[in-house]
Amino acid sequence: MISIALLVVMLAAAGASLPIAIAGVAYWCAVLLLWSRLAKRNRLQSLLLLIVGVIALVWSWQRGAQIDAWELLAGNSGLISMLVAVSFLALISRPEEEAREKLPTGHRAVRSTLLAVHLFGAVINLSSIFILGDRISRQLRLQKSQILVLVRGFSAAAFWSPFFAAMAVAMSYAPDASLSRLWLAGMPLAALALLLTYWQVNRDALNPVSEFTGYPMHFGGLWLPLLLAAGIFTVRAVQPSMSILDLITLLAPLLAASVLLLRREPMVRMLVDHASKRLPQMGNELTLFMAASVLGYGLERLASTLVDLFPLQQFGALEASCSYGVIIALAIVGVHPIISIALIGSLLTPLQPDHTLLALVFLSSWALGSAVGPLSGMNLAMQGRYGVDSFQIMRWNLGYIAAMSIFVVLGIWAIAPVPG
């Protein structure tokens, strides 16, 4: 069922007229088949997400919201398919050879891992975390400092990367935003996020930096994300309308199959073995994402019925700072930034706000909200893949979010247009 869903999404990304809801149905079938194998905690968390999501859906329907069954079924199929597609890269990463290589440690390892996940994440998005994380976790279980470096280093790319979903969402609500003005604030904020993370990891007395094991910054460790990034740039040059998410979903399995052919390895047998043995192990990630999609859609539909309660009549630096704070607060209690951005974006449009200021609020909210949100796609994926509690990740990041929020507010006031 997981393979069928992935194939549907790949065909749709390639241009076939297939509704993504078909993939959603297949993923839900896989959830039912894998339910008994899931960890008890994940079952309880998924049930809670589903119950709250259904309550929100019923409430929004009673308030007159339109419920699109196809959109509900599709859910997070695109994001899940990307995670499934990236898992095929394990077939060509030569774990038996890499396992013998000594991973870098200490200050240099922190720097190289931060830069690698940030720069590759800016291009190949969430897959960068798993390429690096899987490489490190082959030799040892990921520790707190490694989780923080991967999560923060990746999410900070949302401050500036034009390939991030955050930028696409921000530009959809602020199409006239100036990219150069955004970068003047976004790039320094990303640099501050990396420096703050590096400083905190170095000062963590419970997890000495001398014991930090990171990602090797040499061609043997980087050729895979480099090749995937090159493929994305090439296809985007020909088909600029294709999203990064679709490109990764389409290219990752094709890249794995191509390398296997070039190596003259039994490609078909290896792909079948991966589909039958590795993909069912993704049940925890799959179930959490599907349940979270019901919650997200329910909250989005409910929010659409509450437009009349919005209090703002203008949008300056103060209102922008308050909007940022609201999105972060909602992220902490489990509302994905994209839901809050969709709500606030639709409410602010009639006020004719400065689009660059609005876009900075959305990018900053995404960059920090996804790091602290226990139900963000990134943190749910970290929980499903590496067994670290997403609520624990939230608690680890609260101090980081508080410090970075000061810099974000300063950035908002710096680029806000002067009245008159």
C-alpha cells in the first residue's frame, strides 16, 4: 500500500492526471494494516490527534464551513511520499563501507553538521535531515545535541531559502514582497540561529561537545545530497513550476535505481526487498502524519469560520510582532505554522499590508515554529524515525525560541516601513 501511494504521487508529480487522494486512501490502508505494530505511545498520540481533528471538523461544519472530502483524504500524502522516496537512498549509500569510517567529533563536527544540514536543507528540504541523521545513527543513537543541530540547522533555512515550502507559502500571501529586503533580514537571522545553536551545544555541560559525533564534510559523505541537489536544479531549470517536494519524491527513487544499475547490482530484487521490509518499518511516521493531517485540516476549516473575530485594523511593526508571537504560541500548543499563516494571511489581505514585512513574519514563524512545534512535520518525522519524543524536542527548543524571537522582532522593526 505504501508503494502504491508513492507510485501515485510520483506519477502525479510527473504530470499524470491522478488525484492525490488515491495515495491518501492507500496510506490509510497501510495505517490500518500496521496499527498492531506501532509503539503504544504513537497509537495513543495518533488517536488523540484524530479525535481532536474530527471534533474540529464537526464544529467547523456546524458553523457553515465546506468540507472537501478529497482534500481531507489526501492529507499529508505529499510529505509522507517524500519521506518514503528518500528512504530508497539508503540502497546506494554503502552503509557497510561507511560504517567502518570514523565519524568526526568535537567542535569541528558541530560546525560541519550545522552547515551541511543548513545548506543542503535549503535546497533539498527535509530529506537533508534524514540523509545526515541516518548516516550518524548507523553508528550510535542520536543524542540531544545532535537532534538540536539537525532540527535547528535545517529549520533556519526557512528564513531565506527560495526553495523552501515556507517561501512558497509566504509569497502566496505576499506576492509583492521584495526578496532582496527579505534576505537583508532573513540571512542574518539564519546566521544568528546557527551561531546560537553552536554556542548552546558547546556550553551544554550534560552533553560535552568533545563527545559530539557529526557528519563528515568530504565528498564521500556529501556526494549523495550533492547529486540530488544537482538533479533538482537541473529539472527546475526545465520545469520551474514543479515544487521541491515533488522533485525530491520523483528523483530520489529514480536516483537510487540509476546508481544500482550503474553498479550492476540486482536493482529489482533490492527495490522489492526495500519495499517489503523497510517501508513497513515507517508505520510510526506514517500514522502520525496521517493523523496530524486530519487535525490540521480540521483546525484550518474551523479557523476559516472565525474571520470576523480578527481584531487588527492596520499592519505595522507592532502588529507584525504580535502576529509572529501568536503563530509561535499556536505552534507550541500543536498548531502547524502553515495553518496559522493561512488564517492570518487571509485576514490581513484586506488591510493591504507591506508584503515584505508580512513575508518576514511568515518565514520567521515557519523557521522557529517548526523547530518548537511538537506536531510540526519535522519533529513528528524525528520522533517516528529516531524515537525521540516530539514534545521533548519542543522543551529543548523553548529557550532557543525565546532568544531568537528577540532577534526576529528587531528584524521586523528594522524592515518595517516608516509611517507616512
